[in-house]
Amino acid sequence: MSEQLKENALSPAADAGAERRTFEREVLGELIYLHAGVLKRMPWVQLLLATGVVLLAYGSVPIAWWCTWGLLTVAAECLRAHHAGNILKQDQLGNPEATHRLLIALAAGVGATVGLSALLFMPYMPLPNRALLMVILTAMPAAGVSVAVSSRQILAAYALLILVPAGLSWALLYPEHVLTAAGLTALYWWFIISVAGDGEQLLRRSVAIRRERDRMLSDLERRNAEVRVAVAKAEQSSQARARVLAAASHDLRQPLHALSVYSAVLVANPAADSLPEVARNIDRLVRNLGGLLHGLLDLSRLSADQYVPDRQRISLDRLAAEVCNEYEAQAHEKQLRLLRRLEHVRLLDDAVAIGRILRNLLDNAIKYTDSGEVTVATYLSGDAAVLVVEDTGKGIPPDEQSRIFEEFYQLDNPGRDHGRGVGLGLAIVQRLCELIGAEIALTSRPGIGSQFRLAFHSVAVDAAHRPAQAIPNSVHLLGKRVYIVDDEADILRAMRALLNSWGMEVETALSSPQANGLFGQTGSPDLLIVDLRLGDGEHGVSMANRLRRAHGDFPVLVVTGETGPEAVRLVNAAGYPMLQKPIIADVLHTAVCSALAA
Ligand code: ADP
């Protein structure tokens, strides 16, 4: 058997041994405290006893003898009581075994002083007094049973040193009783020790019951604490949900109201020169609405643990450089310097999640900085890879620094102007960090700037890594043929208008049979945009797969209003890019370009 196996095989027995030793020490400790408690009162009892014995000896025994004896026996008992007082002052006994040994020795000493009375006084006493002294001396060990509080050793020492001198004195005075005296003394000694043994069992049982009760109590307390934490969490999350719902319904109602006003304006046939402004406003409102809905959907998906991180070998510095490029124009517009301090760091992590985190942080850094610079840095620090987004912006007051990670929590936006964000970015960042196991830390000083620092513990040691795919900046869309399959006629009309405005040739189908007819008549397109759930039962993904098998490869873009994990899994499994409705025109444009470039 290997050492490890031996250790494992022995450990339960070792545990049981340790547990038994702890129990024994606890029983001993309990016994010592109880015994010490009784000893505190013993000098008075001993004084009474000594007085009784002295009265018996008075007249027949030399005065010096009983005086000395009386003082000796009371002094011995006082010494024991003093030691007991010291024990009771201690909260915990350092070495209960040693204390117990000392108490046995003290019991023996006191017993010896009591027993001495038989040897000293009996030869001088008349028979009735001798008999009475024997009665007192044999009664003492019986009383000692309760004083010794179940310690057989203490009782044995005490009783032995009383009974042996008493028996011996009697035997010396009456040699014909020697055997009876010896036998009775031994029997009596054994009997009182066995009575003390029963007491010891009782004590053990009560200690065991107390231990069990304490264990159950602490178990109960632990569970109570767990329940309290769970209840507090549930309350917190229900409060957070109510807050999100209230904020979301407010934030959704405002732009919808504005949109209904603009649609009334359009229905009323306004002057042609006011149309561009109405269109711009509608576009802005729709973008805001789309942004809000996306944020909410993201958050609900991330909170419902429907996001499974996709860990790949990625270059953090390259990813950061790409995201910085996306924000260069935005920074430039505000005359901010966008600095990159990117050391080479490779991770085994989710590029999409890290990209979204960085976009949110960078977007905020630029948004909340009026002058100076925004810096993005990547470097290794110990075992962790670090990504820092730092700005010289307005900063965040210390008491707001934890609250800004709550949903819809914004500073300085009491009117909830959506042009200044919706307050979901950092909530999403925090949730994503939790999901991929990254730590986020914020340092900020109002008027000086903010620093968001992310630590990833997924540094890749392997040199090989998959290069990140570049997203095409622009692809020629003019004249490209795109088929759109969706069971909503309104969506088909709107999409046709939008894609036509980009110069694309658009064919639409409301159902699978219509799509089949389209492919039969005009062959395969440059791009198929298909809704995931089609009214006639066939799934968008399976339809795309079927048509690709029948008509050859062509790029596919799936759009869906579904938010459940099933839909995401299905589309991911097929390997098609997916867009969530409502789709903002820019996002659709980028997705169409990417699909065509691929
Ligand atoms: P949003 O930016 O859409 O308002 P966020 O959740 O991203 O929502 O941020 C919440 C709030 O935190 C913001 O309203 C802003 O007040 C504050 N904040 C976030 N990042 C910064 C930053 N870099 N500098 C100053 N304030 C910030």
C-alpha cells in the first residue's frame, strides 16, 4: 500500500481517536470544575468534623495531640479549597490531566490527616468513643463520593488513606478482628469506588448530550445565518427587479410616446421641409429604444446564466487595439487623446465578453471625459493579466462608486436623457466579469479621473494562438442580391426599403414555400437573411440548411426576436451569425458586410 493510501486508510481512525481524546479531556475538565466547586465549601465541613472528633478525644487523648491534629486537618482542607479557588478562576484548563493528578494528591493528603486521627486517638479512647470514631471515619469516604464528583481516582486516594489507618488501628487494638477489619475495609472501598464509577458514566452521558446540543445549536445557527443571507439576497434581487422594471417601463414609455407624436405628425401630412428633421428624430428615438432593449435583453440573459463563456486563445493586446480603433473617431470628435499602452498578453478566455466589457468601459471613459486623455493598457501582473481603462474625466464620488454598477443607476442624469446612456453598461460589465471570472476594481477621484482595472486569471502559457478575425470596414453592397425570408410583411417591407437604400437588390418571401419558389426561379442569392421562427412551422436555420444543400453555399444571416437560450444554441450550432431584433441599421450594415466578406 502506498504512503498516501495508508494515510487515507488511517485517517478516519485517527480522526475518531482525536475526537475521543477531546471528549475525554472535556469530561475531565467538567469533573475538575464540579469538584473544585464543592471543595470551596469543604473547610467548613472539615471544621465540623474536626470538632466532632476532638470532642470524642477530649478527656482521654493528650491535649497537644488533638490540638495539632485539628489544626493540621483543617489547614490541609483549606489548602485544597485555595487550590480549588484558583482552578475556578481559570476559563479553560491548560492541562486538565496535570490538574487532576494534583487534586488526587491533595485528596490523599486530606484523607491522610483524617485517617491519622484513628492511629493517634484510638489507643487512648474508651470503647464507645472508638466505635463512634470508626463510624465517623467510615462515613467520611461515603460523603467523599459526592465531593469527588465521579472521579474514582480522587475518591480512591481519599478513602484509602482514611480506611487503611482506621482498619489498622482497629486490628491492632483487637487482633481477633484483623481479618474482618481488612475484609470489610477492602469491600467497602471497592463498593464506594464502583458507586463513583456510576456517577462517572452519568457525567459522561451529560457531557455527550451537551456536546450534541451545542453541535445542533451551532448547526441551527449556521443554517439560520444561511437562510438570512438567502432571504436578504432574494429581497435584494426582488427590489432590484422592481427597480429595473420601474426604470425600464419609464425609459420605454418616453420614446414610445415621442414616436407616437411623430407618427401623428407624419399622418397629418407635414410640410416637406420639416420631414428630414422628423426622420432624424425618429431615427434617434428608435436607436435609443433599440439600445435600451438590447441592454435589457443582455442583462436578463446574463443574469439568467444563459451565457456560456466561449474560451479561446486570444491576444488581449490585439483585441484592445481593435476596440481602440473603433473608438478613435469618437475620441477625436471630443478632442481627446486615446493612448494605447499595450503589452503582449495572451489569454484563454472569451473574446466576445472581454470585447463587450472593454467597449462599455471605453465608451464611458470617452463619454465622461471632457478634456485630456483616455488610456487603455494591457500587461501581466504576477499570475494575472490586467486590462486598464483610465481617463482624466469628471470622476465618480466615493459613495457612488459601488452604486454605479447597479442597473439604471446614473449620475447627473435626472431627466433620464437617453442620449447620455441608459445606465445598463456597467451592470452588464459586472455580470460579464462574474461570468468569465474576471475581477473588476474602480479607483476614481472627482475632478481628476477614473480607472477601471480588470484582472483575468486565464493567462495562456501556450505560444500558439488563433488570430482574431478582422471585421471588414466596408464591402461593396451595390448590386448584391439578398433574399429576406420573414413571416411579417411589415418587416419585409421595411428591410427591403433599407437594403435598397444601400444599393442592394432585394427579394422577399413570407414563407418556406415562397422561399423555395424564389430559389427555384432565380437561383441562390449573395446573402440570405432569414427569420428564425417562420409561421409555417419550418425553422429558419433548418430552411437555410436545406436550401444550401439544394442550391450550393451562400452566406446566411439569422435574425430573431427570441431571447431564449435554445434559439442561441441552435443558431450557434449551425455556425450562422445572428442578430437580435430590434436591429439598428448600423449593426445590420456591419453584419451584412461581414457576412458578404466571409
Ligand atoms: P450609462 O453610461 O449608460 O449612464 P453605465 O452603467 O455605463 O451607464 O454607467 C453608470 C454611471 O456611472 C454613469 O451614468 C456615469 O455617471 C458613471 N460612470 C461610468 N463610467 C464613468 C467614468 N469613466 N467616469 C465618470 N463617471 C462614470
